[in-house]
Amino acid sequence: MKQTVYTASPESQQIHVWQLNQNGELTLVQVVDAPGQVQPMVISPDKRYLYVGVRPEFRVIAYRITPDDGTLTEAGVTAIPGSPTHISTDHQGRFLFSASYNAGSVSVVSLANDGLPGDVVDVVEGLEGCHSANISPDNRTLWVPALKQDRICQFTLSDDGHLVAQTPAEVTTVEGAGPRHMAFHPNQQYGYCVNELNGSVDVWELKNAYGKIECVQTLDIMPPGFSDTRWAADIHITPDGRHLYTCDRTASIITVFSVSEDGSVLAVEGYQPTENQPRGFNVDHSGKYLIAAGQKSHHIAVYQITGEQGLLEEKGRYAVGQGPMWVVVNAH
């Protein structure tokens, strides 16, 4: 399996393309000059495209991925109504979702049969601090955290790409939590949401015996005695569902969690110091490596995931563009 790592650096308006070798080393294969401040990125389900959100002209750009070496060629672009904070797709590659923190909205863009972005088919507003859009494992429910409202809205994704509020239309966090990004267990029974403002992670049972969604655990992601401002950012789970990771930008740490076999219980295993102000990170498809970007260090670091606890061992660090804040990994 070949793997390619993409890092987005908005301050220098660049995408760096890296080959991830089996021993955890990165080799730079391309630097793409993006037409704007490139921030969120996602790879299409069929692995043919890298979609990126740019500002100040709010657009989504599709880059065609060369199968052999992962290099990028611009293939299409579409305008979106708000500044893209987070982008994702449904599992079938028919729709792209763009969450906009500043606009307080989530928009849905159609993806043509050839994978290129088309028209905006729906926009939902009134989501203050909208920070991500996360399609459920069954491809039917879109979870949209509204950070400033301490709620996660639930929409049914219709066949034509419209978002229909479910009943109930939302679940709520504790006051002041600030729900931000999410990850899902591979068994499709549990979701995890990192809360930016109070530095916690919630475990959501996606469907209990009554067909309801409920929070079954909340854990602190910060070390004991931490008293500075909490500023959590990202969350990812290994492909086998055994290890979960979150990051905090104030402390510049990645918190390591073990996950129970059924996905319902997390336990803190350790805290890994990392690059300065880690805004984004990701886990590779083998579950062996984690790649973290330091927004203030202008470097990325590669860690090997080790042992039963899933602790991190640094393998190397690499200079990238200015202000790196997004990392995605493609397997081909």
C-alpha cells in the first residue's frame, strides 16, 4: 500500500504532497501553490480527488490525484456561500459539505459523476460557530456541531442532497463545552466529539434501545493540574478503533486514549508533547503513524503508534509552508 500525505499551509497558500514510506519517513514529491488561503481538505471516497476549501474568495477546489505518486492537478472549482472551516463528503461521493464558522452555516455541494464539484444544493443557517459537518457511518445523518451554541444538530441527508432536521433536531453538550470536530468508531455504534472550549471529549452512543442518541461518557483531555486556557482542536481514531487521539493548541499536546472493544468507553493513556499549536493532525490508513501539524512551528511531525496503549514515538519532523493546519492521508 502506497500512502500520500497532504498538508495545507494557508499563510503561504501551499499544499505539500508527501510520500509516507513504510518506516514512517516522509519524502516531499510536490508543492502546489493554491489560489488563496487553503485550509480544510478531504479526499473523495474513490480516492481520485483532493477537495480543498480556500479563502478569502470562498471556493472549493478539486485537485485530481495521480494514482502512481499522489501528485495533484487542478481539475475544477465551485463557489460556496461562506468561508470554509471544515469540508467533508458523504460516503458515496455524491455530496460535499462545507461548514462555515464565520457564516454560521453548512452548505451542500453536489458532486458530479466525474467527481467534480457542481452547484450548491442546500444551505442551513443559524448554526453559530459551525465547525464541522460529519456524515454518520450509515450515510444518512449529518452531525453538525455549532460550537457557540453548545449543540450538535442532526440532519437527514435526502437523496437529492437536502438536509432535513431530525426529531429531535439536536443534542446538547454541557454549557461552555464548544463542540468542534468528530470521529466515529468503525463498528458504527459510537461517535466521539472533541469540545474546544472546555477541553473534553464526549462519547455518543448513536442509537440506544429507544432509538435515541445519548452521551455516555465525558473525559478531560488535559493533564491534571492544567490551569491555562483550554483550546482543543482535532480528533481522530485508528482504523481498528483501538486508539483515539485529540489535540490542544495551548499546551501543544496530543492526548492518547485507549478505546474499549465495543467503542463505548475511553481511557486516557498519556500526553504527547508535539509541534507548537497543533491545529490539525491525522492517522494513516495502516494505523501505524500519526502526522501532526504545528500552526506556529511551521513543521509537521510523524509519530509511530506503539504498544497496547497506542502511545506516540516521534519518528521525524519536516518543514512545510507557513501556518500548516490541515493533514489528510490517502492510500492508493
